[in-house]
Amino acid sequence: MIDSHCHLFDAPLREDPEGVLAEAGEAGITGVLVVATWASAWDEIVASRGRVRQMLPDSRVAAGLHPWFVHEAPQDWDERLTALLPRLDAIGEIGLDRGERAPAMDLQEPVFARQLRLAAGAGLPVLVHVVKAHDLVLHHLKETGQGVRGIIHAFSGSPEDARAYIDRGFLLGIGGGITRENAHRLRRVVSKIPLESLVMETDSPYLGTETIPAGASRPVHVLQVAQKLAELFGVPLETVISVTTAGFLGLWERP
């Protein structure tokens, strides 16, 4: 079982990352994808790679510039990220966001496009954050070409959006939102997506579940996502775990 998106070194998880990973391992989780979203966090993520993999062997680490923080990036961010590529498993969390919290799109788009090109050139998957911007994200993916693949983080788009991403070789990340009692639309959309095109995530500590408040989630809570997907698809829990794990690991097996 994989948690394909967690912020292990953000508070409060950073207070005891080894304990968080040990708890996950005891629950049957074999890997987490640890994400850094701003430049000052990149070195810590890279330094943690061996330690995290020692505890959960299927783990990966990713670094990138989140769209919320592009206006705060140091001038040399491109050179710094490029230098880290040999020590990364993915680039992310990157993306585009039309929400109120995000900076102007003319600041976001060049940074997103550059990170896509870096990923394509290095053969690394990307983790893509999308808020009210599926059209623009798909445009940039097409501009970059078939050399880029990855995960659409916390997918909440339409069936048409899902198909467009899947056709480009992307997996769709499903998190704790699907466990919420009122998530009827999301469950309807997800039920129409092949299980093979999904991965599970917590976005811990930020995204909660029906029973875990936002800000308090941990990788172990990916089990709640797995249970809800098993219920939604009418398959055994073990099937959800094996299929989504294979899809996640397959991102690093593609030519």
C-alpha cells in the first residue's frame, strides 16, 4: 500500500518523521512519496531519501515549486532544482492554481512549464496540483509532449478531465476527500475511472478524511481511502491495494 503524496517534513509530522513512518509500516504501507513544495525545503527532502527508503522500501522523494510559492522563489531556483535532479525520484508538487490564494497566472505558467521540461528531460514523473485550471494544465502537458508523465494530485475534475489526463499516461491521485459523507460528485466521477488509473494519497498533514480533521492526517490514514475505494468499486481491499501499488511503482518502470 502506497501513500502517493505526503508532506513528511511539514509540521506537525516533522516532529517525529520516523514515528510516522514506523506507524505506516506497521499498517502495511510499503512506501510514501515525500513532497517538498518550496526551495528552502528541497535539501532536507533529498537528504531524507535513504532514511525513508530504509524504513519503507517503496518510498520516493519529490521536490518542486508549488504554484502558491512561485513569487517567493529565489532567483537561482532553476539551477538549484536542476542540480538536484539525479537525487530526486519526481518533480513536484508543481502546477497551476486559479484560486484566490495563488499568485498571478503570468507568474505561475512559466515556472510550471519550465519544471515540466526539466522532468521530461530527466525522465522523471511530475506531481501536478490543479485548481480550476485543467484547461491550462492540459495545454502545457501537450506543449511538453509525450515525454512527461506522473500523478494529478488530489484529482477533483470531471470525467472528461480524467480521460484527458489518462490518455496522456497520467495517474489520478485520490485522497481523503472521497471518504467524506457529502462527496457524492467525486465518488460518481471516480467510480467511472478504471482502478488501474488511480493512486491513493493523504496529502498529510493537510487533507483530512471523514474522521480525521485537516491538519492532523498521517500516511497511515491512506487505509481509509483504500477502504472507500474498495467499497466504491465493489472489490476486495487487497485488490485496491495491489492495483494502486502497481500503478504507482509503474511510473518508474516506463521507458
